Amino acid sequence: MTVSDKPILRVRDIQKWYPLGGSFLSRKREVLKAVDGVSFDLQRREVLGLVGESGSGKTTVGRTLLKLVQPTGGSIHFNDTDITHFSRRQMRPVRQRMQLVFQDPYASLNPRHTVESIVAAPLEIHGLAGSRAQRKDRVEETLRLVGLMPEQGERYAHEFSGGQRQRVGIARALICQPELLIADEPVSALDVSIQAQVVNLLLELKERLGLTILFIAHDLSVVGHISDRIAVMYLGRLVELAPTAQLFNDPRHPYTEALLSAVPIPDPSAVRNKRIVLAGDMPSPMNPPSGCTFRTRCRYAIAACAQARPELSEVAPGHFKACIRDDLSLRPVG
């Protein structure tokens, strides 16, 4: 196996648990299991979509992979190097090669700094700035790369639209020439008309720069447009992982089926399946249901679903699910 054939990121049984203080009458401390055993490989130049409802743990996965929060358990290998227990100092050179695009382009840009200063900040942090002229040239080149004009570097964030601000955020992430980009809900705060532009920009950059992208979102229609594979997450765990077309045409987990039923169809005259409305709210990660954590909202649940937690297992080449029901025929999108 050559270097190019090896996964750029290998994640095994990652956990992120937050201990909470016990009550006044009890010394027992509760634990919030935000991420509870997530495993996957991310291939070079691949876009992997990570999708699920708010509160499923998607953002925590992304921040744990970047070591912005320390994992409670499991392992993270980046370029065949185990970075699980790296210190902040050890992570600094690694972070040149793995960068984050934040969700909110309004909150993630410092209003007191010019765009040039914002985009150049990673160069300063990693000691890559060079001379002032070299830094300016690098910033202008990166702004062009994301569809902005070099002279816009002299302006402030509040002078830009939401879509332009997110381009600035992407430029900041790209200026150190990373290999891996973790995009955390990068279009959820944008108007629908702008979302497609940003998604298409990321696809263009992926082809042009050879990027690998972990694209985190809650909207399967957006994730389906950009991703080569999709991982579906529920209550801190993966419940399905498959190539995009396979997931849309042949879902194997009831939660995926429910998410697909909400995907809009471009043709208003087309006949579509009735939307599946999940009963109740997502359970608390402090007190998840026994067995399959989705069973309390699943219309296919049987008594055996409460007995043991199903593990992610391969049911077709490259297609994994965490469900004991092999007798189900689930509806694809549409």
C-alpha cells in the first residue's frame, strides 16, 4: 500500500465524555456522553459528510479530531501518526495541515481587524509570514482563490455579506496550505441562495488543491451534493456509513430513512413518499436508552432492540449500519 492509498485520518472508538457535578444529596457524578465510540477512515481527497440532528455530537467529533477538546478515549491517527495524546506544542505543526472552517461567519471573524490581518493570522502563528510583502502577496493570492478581490483585504468583516465572510473564513483556513479541512456547518448560517455558492467553492477547492474534507451538517440535501460518502450520527454514535448514492438509494437504518424523507425534491410535480416524523425528542446523552439508542423513536423497534447496543457492521461492500433488523425494506429518498 502506497502513502496515497493510506487513509489521511483514521479514527477508532473516539469518546468525549463530560463529567457533571453530582446533586446536593448524591455524591454520584453524572456523565454526558457527547461522543461515545465513533470509528471511521477518511481517504485522501475524499469528502466525508457527517450528518445528524442538532445534539447528535457532530461538532464535538470535529473539535475532538482537531484536539480542540481532548478525547476521553479512543485513538486518532493523522498521516499514520498517533496524535491522540499530543500536547498543544506537539499539535502546532499538525494544525498547519488540518484546519477548521467555523459555522458562523459573523462570530468567527474579529470585527476590529482587517480581512488581510484575519487571513494572515495563521501565517504569524506558525512562523510562516516572511516579509511584509511576502505576507501580503500570500493573502492576496488566497483571497483570489476563494473568489474575493485582493483590494478587499483592506476592508473589515462588517463590510461583507454573509457569503463573503464565509469565503474569508475559508481563506484563513487555506492560507497554511492544509491537507485536511474540517468544515463545521459552513453553510447553515447562510441564505439558501448563497449556500450552493459556498458548497461549489469547496468542491472546486477540493479538486484544485487536492483537499480532504470532513463536511459536518444537519441537511442531507447539502451533504449529498458535496460528499463522496456519508456518515449518519445519532446520540453520539454512528448508525450508518455508506457511499452517497448507495445511502440515498438503499438506506439501511431507520434513522437514515427518516432523514431522507425530509430531503426536498427539485421537481414539484414529482410524487414523493410521505415524510416520516420522528416521535418525541432525542433522549438525553446523560441517560441514553438501553440497547439501540434510537429505539424510543423508531417505528420498527422490537423488544430485542432494548437488549444490546448494535455495533456498526458491514452489510454490503462499503456500507455499514448499526441495527439488528435485517428484515426491513426502507424507503429511499423521494
